[in-house]
Amino acid sequence: MSLKDRITEDMKAAMRAKDAGRLSTIRMLLAACKQREVDERITLDDAAVVSIVDKLIKQRKDSVAAYAQAGRSDLVDKESAEIRVLEGYLPQRLSADEIAVQVAALVAELGASGPGDMGRVMAAAKAKLGGQAEMALVSAAVKQALGR
């Protein structure tokens, strides 16, 4: 079963359970997937769906920070609940140590040596670790590996 099919089945289950919060989050995710399919005239695979989930989680985290700063705890709770639902569709994430090991292997493989190679290493890391790791952690590991 593809990730998109699983999300659709979860939407049906949320409808049956009358779980309005979960249902609205899943519908928002499916709408984002459908929008991308229509815009790019493609059928999304699991990796593309994971990248959409990642993007939506990042947006929600940014919103949580803004709402917390504004003192809107009601909106913080709503966005945090959406984050928890969306995180259920992500694959198991790599730990910081595992990311560092993967990045070190990439740096050695590419022969990267300094801060000027950051873009090349990040492109390879995004291709290899996309969906498995948060890119902010990958970026920090690349900077550390390149001595930046």
C-alpha cells in the first residue's frame, strides 16, 4: 500500500470516528498532494508525499513559533496537533549521530574539503537523506564536517 493510499484510508477512518481535527489535517495533506499532482501533471510516489509532509510540518513549526511569540496558545495547540498527525506519515528519522556518519561518508565520497563544497555536499545529502532526516540537522552536520 502506498503512502498516499494509507493517508486516504486514514481519512476514511477519521470520518467514521468523527475526529474533526485529524480529518481536517489529513484533508489538508491530501489537498496539498493533489495540488502538486495537478500543477506538475505527475503522480506522486512515496518520496514526493514525504517531501510534502516535511514541508507542511516546517510550515506548522514556523506558525507555532509565531503564535507562541504572540501569546496565542489556542492556535499553538491547534498547529501542534496538526504536526503530531503529519509526523505519523514520516518514515523513521535518523539520529544526529547517524546523520553525522552519513554526511562524513558523503564528504569522503565527493572529496569535499572546505566551505566552498557546501552546496555540492548538501545536494548529494538531500538526494540521499531526503525524508530520512531533517535538513536543518543535515546542514549543521555538513558545516561541521567541512570545518565551517
